Amino acid sequence: MTKQKRKKAKRLSQHHICPSSRGGSDHESNIVYINSKAHEKLHSLFANMTPVESIEYLVRYFWKGNWDFVKNALERRDG
């Protein structure tokens, strides 16, 4: 990895959880800071989707409609 790519990966980028173009606010509760490389990948995969739309996309195209996968993962996470 070149020095320029390493530097870019370390920079933080502002990301709206609910996209501003979809009605999301600029309030701090709707903004997270992630490294710029991850931010590019997120938009590359999910474009301008809301979090719920992103999960629905994953279930539909990656987990073949298996909502139990999401349910079980959340149950494991919540203990």
C-alpha cells in the first residue's frame, strides 16, 4: 500500500446514518465518523440507502431472504 493510500485510509469522513438527501438531518445523532476508505466502500455497496434498506438488501441478495439469520445474530449480540 502506498503512503498516499495509507494516509487516505486513516482520514475520517462524516457519514449521515439516514442520508441527508433522503430527509436525514445534520444533527449529531444522525452523523458518524468513519475512515474514508470504509465510507467509500459503504456507498459503493449500499449507494444512498437508509440503514433499514441496507439490511433488507443484505437479506434479499446475500442471505437469500433468511431473516432468521438477522434475528439470531441480534439475539446472540444482546445475550
